[in-house]
Amino acid sequence: MAQVKEGDTIRIHYIGRLEDGTVFDSSEGGASLELRLGKGEFIRGLEEGVIGMKPGETRSISMTAENAYGPYIREKVFEFHKDRAPQDFNPEVGQQYQMYRADGMPIVVTVLEKTETGFVMDSNHPLAGKDLIFEVTLEEIVQE
């Protein structure tokens, strides 16, 4: 029976959990996720963790933050001044927005707090700095 190797395109079902068991994402009840391995399109720990799996196999894959969404970087927290925001901009703490960097690239930010002069925004991935556990079932190897 074929086993997953780098360069394969595969379909998986998964449940992503934090170390305390909290589910942060899942494909349960929905379509499976298609991954093309070795292109850096998905988190490294997940790509490396499915190598050697066979169709129908289920595996628990644990990974450090460095192999998931990276470390939490304090420098990615910044204040967005009210005078740069649209007049009716009044976000709630915890809301996420898409903004654009100076080079035009989009980033997703989370509102951490409101201040007198603006809003404290965090452009780290919400799972940055967290170790993750994925329960993965290999549905099929689509292309070897």
C-alpha cells in the first residue's frame, strides 16, 4: 500500500487542538483538506507529520510553536492611531480586521485594546507561540 512522501498531494480530515484540549479548527462534518506537500503552503509540523501515513490511517501529530505558526513576536503589536482610521471605525476588543502593510500586502490584525489615541493591534497569527496537536486521518493520496 502506498505511503505519503514529500511532493504528494493528499486529502486529510483533521481536528486541531491546543495542549489543553481546546479545539481551534476541524474538518469534521465538512470537506477534507487537500495538501500538496513540500511547497511550504501549510505549517511545517503538519506536512512533516503525515509523511509515511497510509490511506485510512489516523495519527496524532504534536508540534512546537516553531513548527506550527511560529513564535509570538512582541514587535508585531502596534498602535493604530484614530486619525488614520475611518471616522466611524469603532472596533470591539477581540475583533479581527484585514489591513494592508506599507508594501500593499494584506495582514490580519486582532484588536487588543482601545486607547485614548487609537487601537492596539496584534498582527501575530492567533496561534503564534502555541504548541499544537492535530488528529489526522489520511483520506487518500490524490497524486504521487
